[in-house]
Amino acid sequence: MSNRKTDFKLIDGGFNFLAAICLISGLFVFWFYGLPGVLSALRTAAGDSLFIIPLIALGVTIGALLTSLVPNEIVARHLGRQAGFRAIVLSSVIGSIMPGGPFVAFPIIVALGGAGASVGSLIAFLTAWSAVGVHRLLVWEIPFMGAEFGTLRFVCSIPIPIIAGVVANKLSDNVRALRMDWEKRH
């Protein structure tokens, strides 16, 4: 059984912001290209959605399954605030070897946050996934850019998620608005 609350608001500030951007963009397209331009954009959006929505659904399912497989106590013990610097290093390692795109990484980050991971751990995980990315190094960088470039970029990137995680914990300690309350948000 999942360890995370499932009650959430469908329409929140993020939704309203995106809806406003969509409306404003639509008005500009209508202004410059008329109804045919708007219809063309909507067809493109529908086609893209048919590709993206299943990926998002699978990613969210992975996140939900993760919360069912790994008890909150284990996540909190190893990735929570009380685990300290070790949690940030562990999150950096896990994030750096985490394959997959944002459709996998972000639902897992939300699941870990809901299970008790600290803000610093989540920032370290996300930063390592995006900045270090061992899978991208092996599949893309070394074949395209060469081993020397790939290795240099990899070595230079290693401290970034650790620094980001430490800074995130410090900021969330000292700036009330930056504290995350995952149980209420998700």
C-alpha cells in the first residue's frame, strides 16, 4: 500500500500560471495568424500530448510503486534531514546513476519527498540526475564528444549536486518560505 497521501488540488497556483501563459500565447497566435494558426497549434499540442501523457502516467506509476516498495521509515532514515551530509551524498550517487527522462525522475523525486527525504536530498538527487548523468555520459557524451571531454565534464560535475544539496538544506533551515511540506503538498 502506498505510503503517500493522494489528496491534492488539481487547480493550484502552478496550474493557474500555465493556464494564463496558454491563454496569452493563444491570444497572440490568434492576433498574428488568426483562427487557422490557433487550430494548427492545438493540433500540434494534441499530437504531442498523445506522446507525452503515457510517459507521464508511467513515470507517476513508477513513483507510486516506489512509495509502496520502500517504507517511509527507510527513506527518512537514509535520505531524511537527520541523515545529514550522508543523505546528500547518497542522493547524489543515486541521482547520477538514475536513467530515464524527466517523466521518470520527477515522479520519483515527489515520491521520495512524500516519504521523508530532506529538501537537500531531493535537490542533490535532481541536480545529480541532470548535471552528472552517468547514463548520458556513456550513451551520448563519450560517443559524440570523446572520452577526454566526457571524463572532464563528469569530474567537474561531481561536486555540483553535493554543493546544491547542502545549500538547499541551509536555505530551507533559515528561510521559512523555502521549507517544503510534502505531506500537505502531495
